Amino acid sequence: MSDSKKILVTCPPMLRQMAQLRHLFEEKGIEVTTPEVVQILSVEELKRIVPLHDGWIIGDDPATREVFEAGKAGRLKAAVKWGVGVDNVDFKACGDLGIPVTNTPGMFGQEVADIALGYIIALARQTFAVDRGVREGSWPKPSGISLAGKKCAVLGQGDIGRNVATRAMACGMTVLGYDPVVNPKDVPAGVQMRSWPEALDEADFLVVTCALTPSSRHIVNEASLARMKQGIRVINVARGPIIDEPSLLAALRSGHVHSAALDVFEVEPLPADSGLRELGDRCLFGSHNSSNTVDAVIRTSHIAVEKIFRFLGV
């Protein structure tokens, strides 16, 4: 198979399901490389391995100009970003180098929204603190807050944000939506659209679901947090750098923010010395895993494979 095409897969959720996907490559006579990846490969690792392949299915790796230039100097002919977010991929570099690239949009709205709703309930009722207490031998009974009648600010009204909104409204919550580019016709009925940071002082919860762009980076910062209601609960299922972590940490320490549920962080995995770890039951942590269901991973992986095959003409 020395003349066969080779495809590199560096997306951890897809790698974990390769037993159900490998036949797609074998049927085409394609070699697939599946390295051990916890979250991402480094630029240096990618510069060594990407040029050995005709196609690359990208996870959250640093898919930089430097990496694509190395790939172009080798065998690389096309790439597909597995999943929705593309902030880690230099699309301009691909255009300059003549490397076709795309992503797989609209894949995880329901799955990520399910996790967001779980976080809303967990922060409202402190379910994770109860679990920890019982495991430690106590019998805690914290007083939570009801969801019905509360206001939930959803930053981003794309696929994920819209699904969060419908779930929150099903719980009797009023939803404030923020998204400068969404078509109002696409927003679920009942969502009250606002301009950021208008009406943040009314919200009991903030759920971050927007894409990471230059304009959204650190949009949740010291100034916007100061505008929020005392005791707000903050949830991030989007990208870590949308929230300025030092500002959130300060707001949590002061008590202005009641608690936070974070599936994503500015640095991943979360550093051992992160001050967020000191807050105990005030923080609920995820591992950038909110889209990861077997159903969604298989569905998205099939689409990613179809797209890379099409690029490579196989």
C-alpha cells in the first residue's frame, strides 16, 4: 500500500470510536494514522506528522500557518476540521497555500445544550456539592433556587444557543438572547433579543454558547461581570477564552458570581495551579467534552470522512 493515500486523525472523540469507523478507510484502501491524543498535539508534533499524510481530520490542535506550510511541503492536499469550532484553524493560510479545508457545522447543538441545561440545574440546586458531601460521609441539604421565573442570558444564538434557549424556556425561564449577526427569524419564539451587555443586571444565569472570534474573545470580562446581577451563575460550553478567567475568578472570590460551571478553559487541560480549583463547590468543571456522545461522534465522523474523501477524490 505504499502508493495508497494516507489520512491523519487527531480528534480525540473520533479516535475513541475508530473501531466503528476504520472500515470506512479500509473500504477505500486508505491508510489511517491514529496517534495517542489527550486533547491536542503540539505544533512541533504536527509539523513532523502532518506532511506524511494526504488528508488531515483536525481536532482542537493548533492548525497554524506553520503547520500547513510543513504539510504543503510534504503530502498534505486537504483538511477537515472535525466539529463546529474553527478558531484553532488558519483558514487564510489554507487559502494562500491552496489547501481545501472545511468543518462540519450544525452537529452538536442538542448535545451541548443538554450539558448546558444539566449545568443550569446543577448550579441552581447544588447537586454536585450534595454528591461530594454524601461521598464524604455527610448529609448536606443546601437550599437551591427554582428555575421557573428566573432569567437566563444566552450569549450566542447559533445552533447551540437556540437549543439552550428552548430547553431553558421549557423549564419556565425567561431567555435573553445576545447575538449581533443572527437572523431574527432563526431565533426561537419567546427569546428576548438584547444588545450586549444590555439587561445583564436582570439575568440569574449566563450561558456562553457563541463562537470564539476576535470580537468575542474576553467579552465576559471585568466590566461585563460588574454589570451582572449579584449572585449570577455562569456557564461556559463554548470556548474558554470567551471568558477572561482572572476576572471571573475575582468575581467568584468576591461572591458577585455565585458559582460557575465550565466545560472549557483558557488553557486546557486546566492547570494544576489554577485559582479556580481553590473554590471547591463554587465551581463545577468539565473537560471540553459537552459534545461527546457516541451518537453525535459517529454522525460527525461520517460527515468528516465523506468530506475528506471528496477533497481527495476517492
